[in-house]
Amino acid sequence: MNTLLSIETRNAVLLTMAALLEQERNTIISINKKDLEAYKGDDISMFDRLKVDDSKVDEMIKAAKHLASQDDPVGLIRFSFKHENGMQVYNKTASFGTVLIIYESRPDVTVEAAGIAFKSGNKILLKGGKESLNSNLKIVELWHQALKQHNAATNWVEYLQFNRTETQEFLEKPTQKVDLIVPRGGEKLIAFVKEHATCPVIISGRGNNFVYVSKEADLDIAIAIILNGKSKISACNAVDKVLIDENLPNKKEFINHLISKLTEAKIQVLGDETISKSHQLEQISSNQVWYEEFLDYKIVIGEIESNSAAITMINTYSGGHSSVIITKNESEAKLFMENVDTAAVYHNASTRFTDGGQLGLGGELAISTDKLHQRGPIGLQHLVTNKWYVHGNGQVRS
């Protein structure tokens, strides 16, 4: 077990990591090119997540620096109580211990997620995908350099170079203590981890996010938010479904305008039975499509009779990630936001903001669609558990 490093050491390692990322920027980008060239798959969203360019390195540096500037999340008093017998009781935040992060294709996770886990006093085990192996190993080498520079053990950040069989064996019979597992990736990865893990798992689930355009919507805002929702198709906060209130004034013109804007952006537009007939769109093959997360240049438009019907539809089909209502009516927005069961709910704003950095956390380990123990972006202050500290001077319970 690693002894908790002082907050000064943790911050110093993070700042050194930021400096090393800047120093090794060109090397990281050229090593990543090898990973990109070796990638033979046809998953465009996977390729997009795999790529490291200057702006990705900038984001990594920013994440490391921001983490170093944040308060220590460990040892915060959540509750205190003075027992009548004189005992002083505290409940304080505490590190989990060892956190395993299993992820696909994203070398930036090797900085951001590892940084969050490290700053919150956890040892990190990183299991990246084979497609990003060279990029990940280079970044882990920098972590080890930063740790050594501050006399910290390099096993605070460990890379598990396992194939699928070895990963399964490790999940079922870990060769070291693991306290928490966070899978970041597609549904297959998440199902695999859930099936084999023997310790708690935080599910960073699918997107499949919905926008509901109410009958009192500002139509310019609606267009802007839907288009922005498709601006990065590989993101879990992308929009896949649009529900349009059947009582929307100028409904036909609005839908035509929306379709032309989406088509201009090279996004394939599908419709439900009503919309496909009235706007000559390809109809979805079955209601199962409402469940699908596309991660592709594809969107579905459907018609819905009311706000309450939209709430029911979203709660039935969405991935529990993010949803939006476009309306000028505050009470209608309140009803929607209180009753839609997603980790983030928006009124007249884009789902693309469901991101730790955008929501003020500075970065995120993952976006949880679970309800225990944290929902939505998991930031530094969420990657802790708690512990009871009881101070006495010989008290026994009678």
C-alpha cells in the first residue's frame, strides 16, 4: 500500500507533468501518428478520440496545471459530532486506495483521469486500448519521470499492458488490491467490465441524448443547439434524437430549415413515421433505433404531443446522460428538468457542455450515468470515499 503523499508533493508532480508534456509535445504527437497509421478499424469516432494534436496536448497541460491549483479533496470534514461521553467524532473524505481506469483510444485520459485519481490520493492502474499503446506508454513514461523528480514511487501510476484475456483474469482475480474500477468507452467495454469485475464499478455509460423543442421554443436557439449537439460525433454528449412538439407554430417550415442545416453539415437525417412521411425522410427501421447511441453523422427527428410525453419518451429510451428542453416558458422548463431522469438537464443550452471542464470541475475522470456514488462528470472532489475518525480518552459503551 502506498502511503498518502503530501498535497505539496502531489501538486509538484502535477506541475512537473505539465512542464514535461510541453517539453515532449512534438515527440508525443509523432508517436501518436504511429498509432493513427496502425489503426485499421473503420470506427470514425474511435479514430477521432485516438488523435493527439497541438490542441489535445494543450488540453492535457491545462488539465495538469488546473488540478495542481485545486484544493486537496482528501481529509475534508463532512460531518462532526461531540458525543455526550466526550468523544469527538469526524467524518472526513478519504482516498479510495487503488483506482483502475479501463479506456479506449484516448491518450488524453492517460493525463486527465490519472491526474484526477493521483491528486485525490489514489494509486492509478491504467488499462488503455491497444490502438493507443505507443502514445499511452510515452505519457506514462512522463508520469514516472515527474514522480521520480519528487522522490515519489513510480507505482502511483502503473500501466497494465494486458490483452483481453489477461484483463478478464485481472478483473476476476486481481493480483493486487483494487478498490474502484472506472470503464470509459463503448457499451461492449462497459458490459465486459461489469460482468467480470469483483469490486465496485462506476459506469461511464452511453450518451444517446435528446433535445425537446417545445411549442414555445425560440427556433433560432433550437437550430443552434441541435447543430452544436452534432459538432463532435465521437463525444458521449452529442445529440442523437430531436423531439418536436406537434403544436409548434410554423412547424413544417422549422423542420425543413432544420433538415437543410443538418444536411449541409453532412448529417444523415432520419424521421419517425410522422416526420418521414411529411418531410420525405428515411423512416427509422423500428422503435429500437430510439435506444441507439450513434457516434456517427446521423440524427433522428420525431414528433411528440406534449412536454409530459417528451419526458416519458426520454426516460424510456435515453442513455441517462444529457437532455435539453428549448422553451421560453420557465414553468414548462422546470417541469421537464425536474422529471427527466438524466445526469444533466439543460434549458436552452447545448448538451456539449456535459463535461467536467465546462461545468467548472476543471476536468473529469469519466461521466457517470450511475446514481451511486456520483452522477454526471466525476471531478476531483468526487473521486473520494469517506472515513470516520473518532477521538476518545478511554470511553467504552455501556
